[in-house]
Amino acid sequence: MGMEHTLKQGGFTLPGEAGYEELTLQMARKWGADVIRDSDGTQLSDEIIHAGYDIYSTICLIRSDNAWAKQNMDKLQQNFLMSEPVYAKGDTVTIEPLKGYFTQQFAVNWKDEPKEFWQVFDRTAGTEVPAGNWDYDEQAGTVTVRGCIPYHKYTVNFLAIRLWEEISMYNHITNDWGDKEHLMAVEPRHPETQAQILKWLEQWCKDHPMTNVVRFTSMFYNFTWIWTDHEKRRDDFTDWGSYDFTVNPIALREFEKAKGYKMTSEDFINRDLHNATHNAPSRKYRDWMDFVNQFVVEFGKKCVDIVHRYGKKAYVFYDDSWVGVEPYGERFKEFGFDGLIKCVFNGFEARLCAGVKDVQVHELRLHPYLFPTGLGGAPTFMEGGNPTLDAKRYWGNVRRAILRAPIDRIGLGGYLSLTQKFPDFQDYIAQVADEFRLLKSFHQGGKPYCLPVKAAVLTSWGKLRSWSCSGHYHEHPELDLINLIEALSGLPIDVEFVSLDEVREKGVPAGVDVLLNAGRLNTAWSGGEAWKDAKLLEEINRFVANGGGFIGVNEPAAQDFSTQFIQVADVLGVDIDLGTRICHGRYQYEVEKSHYITADTVAADSILGKDGVYLLNDQVQVLLEKEGAPALTANQFGRGRGVYMAGFRYSLESARLLMRAICWAAGKEDAADTFVCDNLYTECAYYPDTKNLVIINNAEEPQDCAVKTPSGDVVKAQLPAFEIKIVSLA
């Protein structure tokens, strides 16, 4: 960027706001910004643009030309929806497909022949109704099904046109934009739409000579967000990684030509589950993802090339409409992006951004976002809000991850004017900016020290969804894996992500000491039906028996088809009774009073209990019991070790327990002797090239800690709440 980067200047992107020029430039100086950006709902004035800062301009190609979209309503984006179920009272039933949905978001597509794309199902019997047994009436807005069985319920899968682009819809309603027009998302599969997008982008680049970076938000398809008209259940389905909004007649026909078979509406509706990233994906769905990704990359590259021709850089925002972009996919480098920006609340999101290759700049958009309320509706920059405390907590989560992996830039988004009533927030962001620049300087000297232990997170998705559970932490706090990777994000342990298919076909990757598998039955995180494959089990058993480690959480490797529910039960030494073994006897046990894993903490509030857990032999060590059942266990399997946790929730205590569990499972108990804080509420990172030791206090209270070095010296530190201390060991 244009300005010199120092420990007080640079690496910070500030949201500007026309009408608040003095505030914008004042905060730019206070926070050491080198870049000013616009946000949804804001503009930059000439005074801001010509103030000597680099300029980020945000564009969203699919909603960029609303006038053109209004003139081409037949080229809006579409998706499949399932009607509300209707019970038959006789041999016919009439269904209103759109009943219950938010009609400002959706309209029924009657134009593209329904008999080609729609399906009707008897959901009670689980069977499709033949196309000859149902008819549609566009004028009445109904579908009539004949030959029904009384008291069976029937649904219609239908194509819907999306009338309101979801991010516009959310921002409009959240910020009460009143009469501001509703933006619509155009479908880039249409050749006419592609031509219009490229024409618009070319003209936009000409009209914005002062823009240094074009921030794509993101490319062409939003994450799936389906709204209803029910006040008590507005949000029907949300998934940040789902491809359900990429469907349209052109794509369906092209897919059949490319892949040699047809995708049906039910492949997307999937018994009303849709294709949530949390569920184990089918082979057909993976083929669809690959098909969409290929198109997004090919057309996206044309857009990036235009930006580059005008001497501007192209960054992509890794939220909102990033579907089809897949930064951990093999095609991502073909886009030619210069940078990637990730909205973050937590550590694992920071690691997600930091780990993406093939871009020069990795930038985090911090929270709280400068809106009156947060995503959950709680007050932020308004009466009753405490944005400074929010910022401290968010930064505390993100900072521990930045200790482990380098980030190039940070910034904020939203309405800068909202900070005027919160001067303490303005002061704290200045502190965060300085702190970030200091951490960034350490990474420039080399990688931080890691314990000599490598862990691999084992899921259906593997590398493709590294450091992701398809959403932010606060949206799915009950997921064991999202808690697990949040804990991992700040640990001094080398982490990679591997898929079940990869292990089945090639074995456990070389160098991996411990596998981690966490989730419920049939989720993508536990693995689903992949565990019915004996070859996969052979590879896992061989790996552990030869000295590897396996940590399982909740219902790991679970499938109910054999003599055991957890398919690696022998490795873990435990299994789960689903209610079919009440006549079987069980081993009695005593909880171990001391063990390496629990030497610092048993993290009793963060390790959950689970009904039905029982031991397979009397050698399994029970380290924690919950409600009369083992909740944390340790087991020897051959030369290797297995650890089971009935449920895992992230906390400072459970992060420490997980680190020790990984070391124990790897058979490397001495690994955590050096460069680990003795106080689990603090963490540290040592940068060997610069010989700097960074110690952070993650707690809201002052903490003392000590850190042992390889030479045997002990570094002691006292840290106020959330504070950081730098110690030179040179």
C-alpha cells in the first residue's frame, strides 16, 4: 500500500462515511489506517477519496445494476424450495407451493416447465408421485395431486425465483432502510448476464480511478438463507457453505451434459434437509459443487482480469456470496486474486483466512461490526450496548490464533459515525491496531515454535473445508467440532485437515501423530456412511496400533450397522449403547485421581456427559464421569493410544486439556514442557528467529504465569486483563 508500514501505522482498513469527513480522517490517524473503504449503505466523498489514503471499493457483481435486473426479471437467480406438507383427506389434495415463505424474497417459477424440474412426494410413504398424477395451475398458484392416500402428507418441490438479494434484504431490515429499493441477484449462467456484468465492471473501473483495491463481495452465489413469513420462525434455513442457491434450469441442463446424469429437485431438497455442510455429502452433491466451482472460477477470472487491466488489485470477501469460490479448492489459484478478506468473530476463522494459499494479502474484518445491533439482535452501538467489551472478547479469541498464523491486515466495516458516542471504543481499537502490527512484525521474522506434535482433523470434507464448520461460532455453538477447532486455533500444535476418502485410499498422511474426529452420527464431521468401509477402518486401526493417536468426541466414527456403534470403539476403549444393550453387563470403574491429560484441569464444565457410554475393557482409564457414565477416557491400543470425550465445548480450560490430550495420545508427554504457560488462562508464542516470547492474558482478570525455556530458565510475567507482554530472550 501507499503509506509506510510501522508499528504505529499501516495494516489497518478503516470504514469511511460521507458526511463524516472529519471523523473519518481523525480515526484514520488515531488507528494508524493506511486504507479507507466503503461499506454496504455508505459512500466515500471526494474529500475522503483524495485525502492520501489507499481506497478499497466494495462491489457485488450480482446486484450491481438493479435497473438492468428489473428489465430482465427472467434472469434472476433461482433455487428449489419444498412446499409446506398437506395431509390428504380424500383421493385428491391441493397445495400452494409458496405458502408460508417470505414473498418479498421468493416467487414461483411457472415459466420453466414444472413437469421437467418439479417433483411431488408422498412424504408419509417416502415415495415420488408420478408426474401424470399431478397438475399445476399458474393462475390459482396451486398444484393438485390425484390418487392420494388419505392421511398421507404430500409436498411439492418447485423452482423459486429470488426477488430480493439476501444481504441487501438483511441490511435493509436490520438498518431500517425504509423506501430504499430492494436489490436483486442476477444469474450469471445467462450469456446476456455475463455480458452485462463484464460491461458494467469495465465502466466501473473507468469511473473509479482512485480505487486501489476492488473488494469483490464475494462472487456470484450467496450462502443459502431461506426466510418464511412466520414471525416466530423467520429463518427457515441458513448454511454458509451450501450450494442450494446455485440451481437454475440452465445449470441443471448443462450439468447433465457435463456429468452424464441428471440432478433432480430432491437431490437439493433432500427430505427438507437441503445440503447442509454439517451433513455428510453425497457423491452427486460433490459433483454439483465441482461443476459450480468450475463455472465460478472460469467466469470469475474474467472479472479479475478486467480489474488487473486497470491497474487495480482484486480482493475477495470470504463471506456472503463466496459459494463456488472455495479458497481451499484446487482451482482457487486460477482466479488470480491478490488478497482475501474474512469476517471473524473467533480464532478458527482467523486461521481459516491465514491458511489460504495463492493470495498475497490475508485480511480480517473484526467485530463488532459498526451496526446498531449485532447479528443476534443484541444492542451494540446503541443504548444498552457495550461495544468495547465486545471488541475485547472478540479480539481475545482472534489474537490467540494470530499468535500461531500470520495475518497481513485487519479492519472494520459498517457506519463509522456510530462510534462517536463510544470514545472508549475508539481508544481500544487504537490499542488493538498497535497490538496487531506488533504481532505481525514478529511473524515477518519467521514461524513461531510449535510442539513436536502434528494433529489432523478427520472429516468428510477434509482440506476443502479447513478451519470451517460452515458458519460462525455463535451460530452453531452446540457443534463439538467447531469448539474443537476453536481450541486448536491458538494451540502451539501443527494442524492439518484430512478427509475420510483420503485416509481410506492413501492411509494417514505421513508426519501425523494424532487424528481427531468429532461429531454426531451421520454428520460430515463424524463421517456418516464412510465408516461402513472396512478399508477405512483398517487404515485407522493400523495407524493407532503402530503408535499413532486417535481422539474421538461425541459420536466419532459412528454407524449403527455392526457389533459396535463407534466403529473405532476398540481404539477408544468405549462404545455407546443406543438402548439395545440394556440386558448386557458393564464394567465397573473408578475415576482416576491423577493423569497426564488432566494434570492442569479436568475442564469439568467444558467436557459434557452422554447417556449410554460404556467401557469395553477394565484397562480403560476413566478421567471424568458425568451423570454416572464415562465422559473422558484414555485407552491403550497396541502401541498407540485413544482418548474419548463425550462432548467438548471450548473454554480456556478445555483448550489446555485438549493440548495435553493430543500430547498424551501421541506418546509425547514431554512435548509441552517448554514454551507453554503454567497458567492455562494465559498462552504464549516463541519466535525463534527474533528470539521474542509473546505472552497473552486471555482472561478478563489479571493473571500471573511462568514459562519454561529449553535451557531450563523460567520467564515470569504479570498481565492485566486481556493484556500482552513481550519478552526478549536474546
